[in-house]
Amino acid sequence: GAGVSQSPRYKVAKRGQDVALRCDPISGHVSLFWYQQALGQGPEFLTYFQNEAQLDKSGLPSDRFFAERPEGSVSTLKIQRTQQEDSAVYLCASSRTGYSSYNEQFFGPGTRLTVL
Amino acid sequence: KQEVTQIPAALSVPEGENLVLNCSFTDSAIYNLQWFRQDPGKGLTSLLLIQSSQREQTSGRLNASLDKSSGRSTLYIAASQPGDSATYLCAVVETSGSRLTFGEGTQLTVNP
């Protein structure tokens, strides 16, 4: 179907607020990834799901960050008690298979989070 | 830890020039390397994916090569156009996992 979609596209939060970012992967894609991109930098890995299983969360910067994909499709990245350093673009990507040998990842437009 | 470096950080060329963007990575144990394009305020568009067993991939005016043993990849853009202006990112997937490790990108400007 359509590409990866993310919502909201822009989010402004006051320091200390909780936020939830949504990702709809390409239909049928097994793998889903979250990345964080600071201004002027390349994206950095946060976490990876294969279906509903979170196989790697080593990139999550603190325990304020939590991600889930309960039915193996839509995923939500939640940030609790937001801090100014959380301001970034959050990118979601999906890939067709769970095998890394051919793991072309397709990215959504991102959610730009600004914490005031 | 895998590190990906892209040179140059920025490049400005006149329309019609052929150009080369460089990417290097420190750990050659990779599954594949992917080149992306990012327009301002937008997500990433996949351009080319080269599997570790391949030496190059081509799509239209784009050609990407991979020398895994030396940890290098190049993206060649032929007959550049103003519409090619964007940031180009390379990224690798290591054999130890599924994540992409990105370089910081090359910001390309093609002047009419």
C-alpha cells in the first residue's frame, strides 16, 4: 500500500510533558525501526521490532523512552517527562523481512518534536 | 563500534557536472550499505542498496560502488541537475544486528 506514515508531523511540548508519536509501517512489513535525528546530524538508532517483539532497544537514551508495537503493525514511541535535549526529528522505518541480508528500510516523513 | 564518515560535508557544483560522494566505514562486517536522499524538512528516500556480496548498483543517473574490504563506498551522480540538491546519507547494516548506522551526510547544492 502507501508508504510509511507518521503522526503528528509536528509536536510542541512543554518541558515535563509526556508525548506519544505514532508510526504506521508499510502493510505487511515485518520489521520496524525508530531513529532520532538531531539538527544537522545523521539519524541514530533507537529501537527495533520484528512483528510485535522488541528485539533491540539498546539505542533508547533513557528510561523515559518507551516503544511498543502490540499487534505487530502500528508502533508508538512514548517519551515521558520530556526534556529540551529530546528536541529532534523522530523517524520511523519499516522493512519487508526480518533478515538483515536484504533489509532495505523505507522511512516515513518524521515527527519534529520541539520541547520548550 | 561502527563509525561511518562522509566526505565532503558540503558540495556546491554547477548544473551538468558529474560528481562523487564518498562514504567510509570502520567495520567491514556488514550485510549491506544503503544510500539515501533527504530533502529539507522531509524523511529519507532510499536511492540504492548494495548487498555485501555486490560491487555496485545503478539507478538512472546514480551509480553506487562498494569495496567492503577497504570500508568504502562512493555515490556517482552523472549530469547533475538543480533537482538533485539535497543531503545524501549513507548507512550500513552490520552483521551483528539489523540497525542502520548513518554518516552525517553530504549537503549537495547544484546551481543552475
